[in-house]
Amino acid sequence: MKKILVVDDDAAHARMLKTLMADWGYKIFLADDGTIAVEMVKDQPFDIVLMDMKMVRMSGMEALYLIKAYNPALPVIIMTAYSSVQTAVKALKIGAYDYLTKPLDFDKLKLAIERIFENISLKTENRHLKIQLKEKSFAHDIIGKSPAVLSLLDTIHMVAPTDANVLVMGESGTGKELVSSAIHFNSSRKDHPYVRINCAAITETLLESELFGHEKGSFTGADKKRKGRFLLADKGSILLDEIGEMSLAMQVKLLRVIQEKEITPVGSDQNIKTDVRIIAATNKDLKKMSETGGFRQDLYYRLNVVSVEIPPLRERKEDIPTLANHFLEIFSKKNKRDIKGFSPDAMDAMIRYKWEGNVRELMNAVERGVVLARSDYICQKDLSFITATMVEQMDASLDFGNIRLSAVEEKAILSTLESADGNKSETARRLGITRKTLLKKLKQYGKV
């Protein structure tokens, strides 16, 4: 059932609207002040807010500004007297969806509400169509709309159609396999095999056989002839994951394969031609390793014809809500839970968290939240391990044995401001102080 929040300090008028719109099939919530309305919007999701412009403690204009700052997508309809139409027009500029003059024309009110839901439905449908069209022209499973992800996708777009070897770099859990898959399946080799092998998961003695194959009887346990991954990937692509873990001896053999474009199975003296595009992935700094002798420099340059670097999750925090909701849908179905979303405090905790394990850690955290959730929404207490870690990180960054109280306060304020992306109103809310007090403190620190 669609939920509408009615904000009006005229109790009789509010009750009348609740009765009327409940008959239309909506679930109605009431607030008699803008301050309460803002807190209610932060505490639970609504589909529409219907709000009076003139209220005693906090005006509709101020509440509108705060609601839009918190959730720009939430439609707000303003109710105003005829004499305040100019103010209502100003509200439209701030982000109000529409305004209605008092006394209300109930037919117009019903039409305005229906129009909002119709527009939401059309936008959802258009978004799905755009996604489908984009997927037809560019196949990938990389989720995110941040500048960092858009730049990454742009690089993949340019790299994929070429036949150059690619080095995919990024911290553990950032999605190197997804990027590698996107490169292959958007290349001219997409209709040919895509073979993956984790160089760190196989012992050195077996890795050569896995990559290049072996003849029957070439070593103990080789009871039959076997094709290697390079031959299986002929005319396609091979992902050499964790390439930084490959021994120097194997690096020499791989270098020869790249140079000669042929393999020699273990126990054979026959060279077999192969046409394979190599995509190598690592979380190590291969350039630094090549300078210190930990990785062959000539192989590094052969692999690093083109490099693709995946940003860590902490550098694209704006993607966290999208990723979290994506994983929520997956794990709700998997665990047979009907979890509708995240509470505002839970999402705030996830956005502030550092995610050292990147997307993989976020995925695991969401699954844990789905399993432990005590209601229809995942709350902050369901993610208590995140907030506990944040406290430990803050404690570790401060030496409380030899620091002034004012320095602790300054660090807390500036850290919170940074985590709120510079939003002073949000920073003040998180710190539990007024915006005026925050501005005064920032002025003392020379940050205003």
C-alpha cells in the first residue's frame, strides 16, 4: 500500500485528509510540524509528502528544503493559501512537485497524487528500457553510477574491442573478475572461449601442466594426455588471476608463450600454435615488484600493454546505496526473507564505513544483515560490527594519552564533515549540535 505523510498543524484538517485519502486506498501518516515531518522521513520511507506551507515551529518551506536535502527523489506537494502563491512558486524551485491552494479541491488533489505515481511508473519503465538497450550494446555486470565507475566503464569500452593484452589492477574484493569478463564479452573474441585460472590456487609444479597441458606419463599421476588452459582458450581469452603470485621460473615460460604465440605441453617436444588474448589481474604493485626483482620486467611490459585500474569502494561511496540494495534483493530471495530496505541510520553507517574488503565485504555484510534483521528493514543494530569497527578505527587514530580535548573535538568535527561530503546541515545532525554552532567551530579551525 502506498504511504503518504500529511503535514499540517490544523488537526481537524489533517484528520479530514487522512479519512479522505484512506478511502482512496492509501496509508496515511500525520505530522503536526515540519520538524517532526523531517524526522519521520528519515526514520521510514514514504511515497509522497503532502505539506502545509505555514506552520508555527518549522515552516513548510524549511521542512521542504531539509527533506529534499535528505531524499531529493521524494515527491512533496505543498498546500498554501491564495495569498501565498508566490511563496509556493519559490517552493517549486527548491524541489516541490506541485502546490495546491486552500481550501483544497479534492479532485485536483487526487489527480496530483495519481499523476505522481504514474510518473514514477513511467520513470521506472524508462530506466529499465535504457538498461536493456545499454546491455545490448555493452554487456557488463559492474554496478555503479559514480564518476569513478563511469570512467572505468569508459576505459573498458575503449580497451575491449582491441586485441591488446590487459593488466587489471585493484585491491582485493573490488571486482577484477567482473572487469575481465566485461573486456572479453565486449571483444571480437566474445563467441570463443573465456578461460580463467587462479595462479595462486595451484602449486608451481601443477601450474605449468594446467596452463600448457601435458603428455601421458610425463609425471607421476599423468595417466592420460591433457589439454592446457591456453589450448582450451584458443581464439578466445584467458584470465590469469593473481598473476603476481606466479614464480619467476613460470614467468619465463609465460613470457615465451607471449613472444612466440605457441605452447609446449609438459613432456612433449612439439610446439603448438595458439591465438589467445591474455587478461592478467592482480592486487599487487607489479611495477614496484619488477623494479625490485620480484616480477620479471620484460613480462610486466608484455602484460601491461593496456592497464585498467579499479577504484576501491571508499573512493566511490555514492555507489554504496545502489550496491547494497542490489545485494539486498539477491540475499533476500536466497534466504527467503522479505526485507524491504535499509533504515536511514543503517545506510548512514554503511556509507561512513571504510570497507577495507571493498565490494566483497559489503556483499557479505548485506547478507549478514538480511539474516539478522529483526524487522522488514535492516537497521544499524543489525550491522553493529560495522559501527564497532568504526569506533575502533577512530580510537586507533587518536593518542588519547597526550592530546588536548579541543583537538579531539576538532578531529571529530572535521572527520564527520568529510564523511558527510561537506554537507554542514548533515554534519551538525550527526554531531548533535546546531548548524550555527558547527559554523562557529569551523570558523575557529579556519575552514570557513
